[in-house]
Amino acid sequence: MQVYEGLDIITNKVSTQEQRLCQHHMISFVDPLVTNYTVVDFRNKATALIEDIFARDKIPIVVGGTNYYIESLLWKVLISAKEMSTEKEIDWKVELEKEDGHALHKRLSQVDPEMAAKLHPHDKRKVARSLQVFEETGISHSEFLHRQHAEEGGGPLGGPLKFPNSCILWLHADQTVLDKRLDKRVDDMLAAGLLDELRDFHRRYNQKKVAESSQDYQHGIFQSIGFKEFHEYLITEGKCTPETSNQLLKKGIEALKQVTKRYARKQNRWVKNRFLSRPGPSVPPIYGLEVSDISKWEESVLEPALEIVQSFIQGRKPAAAPVKMPCNETENKRSYHMCDLCGRIIIGDREWAAHMKSKSHLHHLKKRRRLDSDAFTTIESQSVSPGRDKELKEKGSPGWNDEELKPSV
């Protein structure tokens, strides 16, 4: 989101003062009304910058954030821009995403059943992307991925590493500490003028869209965490009582805090599931830096980080050990499961195992067993003695089947 102009506070951009200390790139250069800026665009521009920095004997540091975008720089994981993505085609994908998810998923299953089996019908963005790949190239998305993985140096995360001598520094904190820190971050944003920033941005870019019922909080800068959470407050400010406005403001602040913490958890899961659970030569070493106690920043974070980076520059092994996580290599993270009992589609072995133990599934299972038991009891109560069976059969009772000595149900 920091590539867009505007919303500097809500996207937590580095300050002008911080940017003077070290040259930053990829900040505030895309018009906020552009909604079709993609990860492919980001990768192409960032890769050119990285190669230029290397050419000047400097070391590029990628800071994030949005791990999917970081992956696009580390591995060959995206389809070549020469094969994809004109502005018209991107708009077509946006239109696809407006269609019914199950209808889109059915279309994908007809042209790329392998990819369809890995995607949930509700994940319309990814389903639409896979359909777009096939429509524009004539080659299924899954086939593209197979080709990438088959390249020399390829692995579970995609093709070979673009920059082989990379390392990842993962800053992590105790969850309770992190939650408090994120709540304070929102409070600091409010103190820094967040509401004025939102009002100004809404007035300049979103007010007309709201009036035309064409606002879109799924694309471009409008999907930023913190903007859509204040939608009700912004569109009713000055049109409702102060009490109602204050309630909507509190609701927006609380929603922002909750979604910020939820996103932080998602980031950590991504690191664990994508990087740490996929061992192999194509995954750079990941060094964990504990940031729970910032009073120990020098000895716990800065000094170890400098030693790790210096070791990589000098081509020697760092004193610190990279993070290792036990993993089940037979686990399929994209397997497709259908729970007929709950009417749900589940993607991934671990998610399926968790669903089978969930309260919701167990409730439906108990309900089904009770219904089956009631039905069995009803059938039992309608049964008759063997002697009576023979008598009814001889008389040709209409309630009995001639071929088998059992009720016709």
C-alpha cells in the first residue's frame, strides 16, 4: 500500500526525516486512483532497482510487510510480464471477481481441474487469476507452476532463487506484547492526525464513488487496513447526531485495532507456513530476532543482525543459527476436501484435520447420528414377527415386496 500517494499515516510510511538517513525506494509513486497496480508491476520495478543497487556495489534491503510481494522478488513465482497483464486484461480480471464465486470455480475446474482442487470457491481473487492465466495464454496456471518447479534450483515455493546469497531477518515478539504494541500504534496514528488524513482522502477520492454506490474496498489503496473500517463514520459525519458519530468513531477505532492484530497473526503464519515449513536449498536461511523487550534492542536485535549481515557479506557462516521448524513433508497444504455433513469445502490436510475436530463439525455429526438413530427406531417399531411375515407374503400383502421378505420403503 505504500506505493500509492496519500494515506501516509494509515500505511505507516517512513517519515521524511527517516528517509534522509538512508535512501528509500518504491514509496508514493502510484496515483491513488489507479486500481490495477499488481504484484507483477511491483516485481518488475523493484527488481530493476535491486539490480541497479548491486551495480553500484551497495546492498539492497527489502523491508516488509506484504510477504507475497517479497516472495515475488526472491523466487521466480510469477508468470512473465511478456505473457500477461495489459490494462484491459487486468480490468477483465476485476470484472471476473464480481461474479459468483462458485460459478467462477466451476469454470476453472473445466479448464484447470488441478488448480481448482487447490482453491476455495470463496477465494475469488485467486480463482479469477487462474482463469485469467488460461484465457490469456492458453496454458493452465498449474502447468505454468509445474514448469517453474521443474527448473534447476526450483522448489515448493516456485522457481529458482533470483538472488542466491540472500538471508531473511524475521523480527518476532510475544503475542501479548505484540497485541499491546499494535493497539498503541493505532493510538499513535490517531494522535498523529489519522482522522484528518482519512477525511481529506475521502473527500478527494472516495466521496463521489460512495454517492454513485461504486466504492471498491478490494483494489488499490482503498483496500488499505484502516480506510474501510471508518467507512460508516466518514459517510455520516455531519449528517447524524454527535452521539451517533462518536459511536461510529469508536467502532472504527476498535475495528482497526482488531484487523491490525489479525493481519499481524496472518503475517507470522505466512512466515511459518511458507518459509519455515518448506525446507530445502531454494529457501534462504531465516534468522529470528526477538523484539518483545525493546529495552534490550542493542543486544537482542541490532548486534546479532549486524553480525549476521556482516557474515553474509564476507562469505562466512554466522554465529547465530537459522530458525528451524519441524515439518511433515507428506502434508499437502493445498489438498481439496468436501465435508458433505457441514456443506463446506476445506483446503489443506491440516485444515481438514482441524475441521474434523471442530465444535461445528462435531455438532453436525451428533445431530446426524441422532436422526439416524430415530429413523432406525421407527423402522424397528414397524417390523413384525417371522410367522406374520410368512402369512402376509402368502396373502400377497401390498406392503411387502414379492422378491424379498422386507418392507417396501
